[in-house]
Amino acid sequence: MSGRRELALLGGEPLYSKPLYLTRPLVPDEARFHELIATIFRNRWFTNDGEMLRELEKRLALRLGVDSCTTFCNATIALQVALRSLDLRGEVITSPFTFPATVHAIEWTGLTPVFCDIDPATYNFDPASAAEWIGANTCALLPVHVFGNPCDVVGIEKLAGARGLRVVYDAAHAFAVSHLGRPIGVWGDLSVFSFHATKLFHTAEGGAVVGGDPDRLKLLRNFGILNEEVVRGSGLNGKLSELHAAMGLTVLEKVDEEIAARGRLTQAYRERLEDLPGVHFQRTPADHVPNNGYFSLEIDADEFGLSRDQVHRTLRAENILCRKYFFPLCSENEAYRHLPSADPARLPNAHRLAARILCLPLFGDLGMDNLERIAECVRAARAGAERIRRETALR
Ligand code: T4K
């Protein structure tokens, strides 16, 4: 393509007339979904611990290899309830290289977020950096398995154990991942999964907490109501409806196919891009089973000839909706940038990565032809770097 087609950024026709999205939700079997919806209608039971929800929680616990799975209306609320269920007070150390929900959940629970730096190769919470921030007020660690890549769970366990801290994992991206021969959800005190439509497994909107005390979690997600006459403590409404549970039950039937399809696409992306100077990939441990939820590139501007932002512009001009997950860092948010731990000088790896990372479209039915075109656009950007630099500098 590089020799044959002018890039849209340089005046050519965009490769796609309609947006090619970063991801597309897994669409379940429609007939099966309608069957479940018909059952919900017949039962006239739409929410509050219904039949679909109980079945989904049972099946999810099995699929995730955990004792219990308590569903929620989304992972942001699930994170808040997870923290609340541990009766924490004080500071929670987390990574700034994450979706805003991770840090907001800490703040909305009345706790104080403290940022530590990340490992530059795995993009995950760095226990050595976290150790520097542990003080008398620290109560917990909240690491994130970024793009489904398992954190240094052993290092985190050691650190937390030595300092008497609780560990809540943000496993929003890590559905069905396992590490060191164990399902990802068994590490730490609790793990929180997101079932948003953009996730590999989804319920349109939804989330879950695994581990912990399911009775307490259920109490907190239902206003603290124990029974018709007893309301125990303060709770919120974090329930997942029967309609969402029906979506989850049907999506679950196809999720392994989706993981396999994304695995083939991930492999194809790597083969087409790994020899490109300036392109690097997230380092993952050999002893883990991935879910292929995201495909990220790390662009080294000096080697590639273009910055990540220039590559982003080049692909967006083609209508390829790649994304800069996670830029800006959470520590740059006006709500948190006053914190001492948000000082960029203390977060060099996170800042460096936030300026280099680019997620490319990945979903089961993306199609190999689309993947070839996307990869070819990245290669064309590299080949035309000098011209792109010259011509876009004038705009
Ligand atoms: N912790 C972490 C580490 C997270 O990444 C997230 C969420 C959370 C916690 C909180 O989980 P939830 O409370 O959401 O359960 C999306 C998702 O909304 C968000 O759930 C997710 N992380 C984040 C990484 O991605 P946006 O604002 O980037 O989404 P949006 O609307 O731009 O969509 C992304 C792409 O998906 C677009 O190319 C369009 C496409 N799309 C989206 C939707 C909703 C579709 O094709 N169909 C759809 O229905 O946040």
C-alpha cells in the first residue's frame, strides 16, 4: 500500500468511509437471547436477585475459577463496594496508568488515592515504587491488570503481607486470564471485573466482585437491606437487572470462541508489526493464559520517525479509530494533580508510556482483511514518516 496509495493525512482518500471502531461488543445468539427475555417477561421478574442473575453468578464463578462471583451494575460501583466491604480508612496506593474509574472509586469511597509508578515493560503497578509511598495511613493497594496483563502478584502479595495491607485488584480487563497456573481472580483479597459492552465478556453494562464475603457484598449492593424489617448499615443500589443477566448468559456461551478469534488476530498483528523499528509490545509473563482483550503498540518516536500522536492522527485520518489508552494519566486529572504522589517527577515510567501507547482495533469479527489494512497503514506511516513530519508541520 505504501507505494500505491496516498495516506489520507497527506491528501489521499480515507481507507474507510465509515469509522472502523476500536472494538465491537460480542453479539450473542439472538434467538437464545429472545428466549431468555421471554422467560423474564413470563416471570414478570426484572431485577432484585432474580433467576437469571443467580444462574449467571453461578456460571461466572465456574468460568472464572473462583468460589463466588457477586455481580454489579458496572465495575465502577463494584470497585467502590469492594473497597467499602473491607472497612478501609486512609490511603490506597494505585497506578495512574488506568481508566479514571479506578481512582474515582477510591475517592468516592472517602479514601485518598496515592499514585505509584508503573513497570515500563509490563505497564503494571510497580511494587517497588509503591513501597516508597507506604506510610502510617496506607490501608490498601489497588493494582490494575492493564490490558489483561497479570500484575506482579507475588511481589504485591509480599509487600502487602509485610505491611499488613489489603489488596483489591482492578481486573476490569482480565476476564478469564490465569497466571502461575491459577485463575487471576484468586489473587489478593478481592478482584473486580468489568462487563461493559467494550469488554471481552459483557452484560452491556455490568461488573463483578470475586472473593470476599458474598453476603456482605450483596447487602451493600442492595441498600443494606437484610430483610423486610432490617436495614443493616449504609448501602447503595448496585444491582444488575435480569435483562443484563440474560445478555451475560448468552454472551458467555460465545466468549471462548471470541477469545480464540482475538488470539489469531493478535498473533497476526504481531507478525505484521514486530519487525518495524520503533514499535514495541507490552511484555507479558510466559506462564499466563491471556484473553487477548486489547492490542497495544508502544511507539518510540526516535526509532519510528513519528510520535505516537502523529501515528494516531495518521490512522484516524483513515477512519481507523485507534485509541490512546491511557492518556492522559489519572494523576493529571484536576481532581488529583494536587496530590504529592501526582508529581510527574515521581512517575517517570507512567508519563513516558502515556505518550507512547496506542491501542489498535481488536474484536473477534474484525476480519483478517481489515487487520492487514490497519497493519499496512502503520507500516506506511513508518515509511512516509519524513513526509508526514514535513507536511503536517505546516498545518
Ligand atoms: N477499571 C478499568 C481499568 C477500566 O478500563 C474500566 C472501564 C473500569 C475500571 C470501569 O468499568 P465500568 O464501570 O465501565 O464497567 C470504555 C468503556 O466505557 C469502559 O468501560 C472501559 N474501562 C474503557 C477502557 O473503555 P470509552 O469512553 O473509551 O468508550 P467508548 O464509548 O469511546 O467506546 C470505545 C470503542 O468501542 C469505540 O470505538 C466505540 C466502540 N463501541 C462502544 C460501545 C459502548 C461499540 O462499538 N459499541 C458500543 O456499544 O470507555
